[in-house]
Amino acid sequence: MDISKATKDELFKVIEDEGNVRIDSFVESAVELAEEVHGNLKREDSKSSFLETHIWPVTIDVIRHYKSTGKLLTTLQIVSSILHDVLEDDEKILDQYASKSYGFEAYFKHRFGDYVYNIASNLKVTPLETYDQYDEKKREHVRFQEYCTNLVNSSYDVKIIKLADRLNNMGFVSQLPKNNKVKRYIREAEDFYIAFTLLPPATTDEFYFRMRQSYEELKSIKITA
């Protein structure tokens, strides 16, 4: 089931009641950082809270997937889900931390450990300016190709968090038919994400059917928009 919106209290309830995981200082620290990084961020409609319509729902989606499939769920998967986007938005908080002197990534790795840091790093999209040797169209193609290759070679945790992340994003922009991300999400679903649900380290039938449904919804929006 897709979760489009959740409060922090609702997230905590799911962690404890459905995930059967105690909310310890590790989880609380992750929520604190997510609130500092994303607290003022709005979605593509310029109104919706990024935390309540993306970070908390993605985390709930991941928790429910692990429990429904009998996979081991620990605070590592929960914290990694909560912090999956922080390396995308870290420039928003560098001035708030003494960590600025040696970089946010070093600070993040020290605070949350290699496991959580590596997941966030694998999910981070390389800045487009890294590919300046190519023209614009080629830059986008090479970046997407490298990102997909990285995802295919990543861990199960990375795969599940990424699929929950993309499904949430597709669902949100489906409410905004004129948003320029609609076309990109359709193309990337066709080129990669639908097939990704069926690839090792484990096939994920649940995500396959949800991805197909989200893709079809976006295609119908594109046709009628």
C-alpha cells in the first residue's frame, strides 16, 4: 500500500507497533538530522512538507516491506531510510555545524557509521557538472547509466530504499500533470526501474506491480495533460 503522507508521530508508531523496533537514541538522532536538513523543504507543489510527504512515508514503506517479507529489520534499515536523502541536501545545513571545517560527509559518517553512510552515498546522484566533457544530452545519459549500474550492484537495503523513494516521487508528481518530472519518470521507469524490481539481489514482486501501476498512471497523465 502506498503511503502518501505521515507525521513524525505516525512514523514512530509504525516503527514500534509494526516494526517491533525500539526507538533508541540512534533513531532519534536520525530524525533530528532529517528535520534539520529537510525541515523547511517543500515538494514540487511548493506547499507540501518534504518530511511528511516523502521522508516519513518512504521509511514507513521500507519498514512494511521488510516485515511483510520476513526480512530482518533493525535500526540500520530504519535510520538509512530516514537519512536516504541527506547527502542530496547537505549544503542546507553546513553552516549549522562545526563539521563544516572537514565536510558534512565526514561528519555524517562519524555520527551514523559506515553502513548508513554507504547507503546514502549509493543513493546520491552525482552532480551533472561532473560530466562537463559531454554535451547536455550525453551528460544526462552517462549519469543515469552510471547510477543504474551502481544500483544494480548495490545491497538489498539500497534497492528497497531506492524503490520506495522512486515510487513515492512518482506518486507525488502524478498529482502535478504539468510538472517537468512526469516525462523523466516515465522514461526512467521504461529504461530501468520496472526491470530493476526483478533483478538480483532479490526479485521484488510487490514493487514490480506497484512500479507498473505508477508508470501506467503517469503515462495516462502525460497523454491527457
